[in-house]
Amino acid sequence: MRLQTNRQRFWLNFRWGASLAAGLLWAGIGLAQETHPSQEGATPAAPQNQSGNQDQKEQKSSDSLTTKIRIQVTDAHDKPVSNASVYVRYYMSGGFLHHEKLAELSFKTNQEGAVKVPEIPQGKIMIQVIATGWHTFGKWYDIDKDEESVSIKLEPPPHWY
């Protein structure tokens, strides 16, 4: 008889703990969500005071410096490399507990071998280029201008004998 009551007590505590953990998880997810100002049609999570939220957005955009990057990918003979995968990684200021997080954008080069990256925060930025038939390129750049143009020359892959 006592074994059955201990088992019932265990499952009662288990259900209570699981529901508490789920509630904390959902609260944390709700606090960590934020919208990027470049998203069209993005609405704030809790529109309590429209003018106050607008002032906060303007203040936030003036405090954080952003940059636009144009990347030109060519081969060793200065011919554009089209349809190459370009990955741009950068650090975004933190959400939960103000930790920085590494964000990534991915693009494909056009026929001229160019990519236009939308506004991202200035600072350390990793650019990686992967193209079929070419050696993979990757390098960290320290960007501190409003607009930057980056030229990347891909090298042929090493020959395997």
C-alpha cells in the first residue's frame, strides 16, 4: 500500500515540476524575442505606448552603428564568379542576459559575382565564400565604416595526384 502512495506522490511532483519548467521556458522565450528594425511590417511584442516605443527605436538606431557591405567575388583572372555561396557572420548585441550571439546571413552571387549585404552592426565580420571548383575562402574583417566594399579573389583548388 505504501509503494502505491510513493508512486502517486512521485508522479504528482513530476507533473508539477514539468509544468513549472514549461512555464519558465515559455516566459524566457517571450522575453528573448526581438524584432529587427529592417523587417518590414514588424510589430513590437507589446504595443502599450506607441510614441514611447518609437522614441526607443530611434534612440537604439542612433546608438548602434551599422554598415552596408558590397562583396565582389572574382577568380584569379578577375572574372566574376557567379552562383557562389556567401556567408556573412557577425555578432549581435545580446537578448537574454545581454550575451552577444553570432548571427549569420547567406547569399548567392549574381552574374557579376556581386552581393549586397543589408545593414548589419559594425565590428568584426566573418565573410566565407564557397563555390564549386574553387578553394573555399574565409576571413574576419574589422568593419568601421557606413559602407564598405570587399573584393575577394578565389584560388583554384589544390591538385590531387
